[in-house]
Amino acid sequence: MKILVCTDGSEQSIKAVKKAASTAEHLEDASVTLIHVYYLDTAIISPHADGYVTGEILQRIDGEKKEEGKKKLVEAAKIFEEKNIKVNTLLTKGHPATTIIEEAKKGKYDLVVIGSRGLGGLKKLLLGSVSNAVAQEVESTVMIVK
Ligand SMILES: Nc1ncnc2c1ncn2[C@@H]1O[C@H](COP(=O)(O)OP(=O)(O)OP(=O)(O)O)[C@@H](O)[C@H]1O
Ligand SMILES: [Mg+2]
């Protein structure tokens, strides 16, 4: 059974990772891939006085996001490794929802595990934009962990 587990490092996504691990533990043929998608939120990049963001700044932020993402994947992978479950990690740059949906389709996963909410601020809705888009568009079974 091919399982794709999505993590943004949030509390809710760690809960999803734990649920995925306790599910995979009981399967003989589980093949788990952990995905984290990093992106450059240009709204938080303060531009130079002339309004332009230099390539150098973008490159530095890109590097930082990539490093942060790697750490999140290592942390989440530990949860599987502690249970002796083999896990692959996937660090991709792009739009989180689109990238996860593409990977879920391309990789022909049987199950996608995702947290209901993530790092976003507004908690009024049950689902965040990523979990909502993934639940709507992915053809595999989706497990949304609350
Ligand atoms: N960049 C990402 N890479 C991998 N998985 C992600 C990413 N962002 C979110 N997820 C997954 O989606 C789940 C729900 O997060 P989502 O981003 O939809 O909610 P939110 O952050 O609360 O809201 P929003 O992002 O819409 O403000 C997370 O628990 C995580 O499993
Ligand atoms: Mg989010």
C-alpha cells in the first residue's frame, strides 16, 4: 500500500504523521513517502527601497526555506523510523496544494494522509486551503486527521 503523508511541521500535521505511522505499522506492505512543499511567500519578503527584491535575497530565502523543510522532514521521518517503518522523503518547491495533488496523482498512492489544519492563522474553518484542495482533487483515499 502506497501512502503519501503531508507535513508542514505544524502540530496538526505531526498528529497526521503519528496516525499514519500507527496505521502503516499494521500493514505488511506499507510504502510511505513524506512530502513537504516549500514556497517563497513574496508578501513577507521586504523589498528594497526601489521596490525590487534582488536575486541574491531570493536565493538566500530559498535556501533557508529548503533547510527548514529538510528539518521538518527529518523530524517527521523519526516518528516512522522509531516504529521501524521505512520512509522516503520528498522536498519540493512549489505551490503546496498543487504540488501535493500532482504527486498524489503521479505516484498512484492508495492513501493520502493530511492534517485538517496547518500553520495558517485563521482556525474558524474545519479545513485549511491545502487539506481542502487535496480532499477535493485527489483520486486516492484521503485521511484527514483532526
Ligand atoms: N507546505 C506543505 N507541505 C506539505 N504539507 C502541507 C503543507 N501545507 C499544509 N500541508 C498539509 O496540509 C494540512 C492542512 O494545512 P493547511 O495549510 O490546509 O491549513 P492552514 O495552514 O491552517 O490554512 P491555510 O494554509 O489555508 O492558511 C497540514 O496539517 C499538512 O498536513
Ligand atoms: Mg497552511
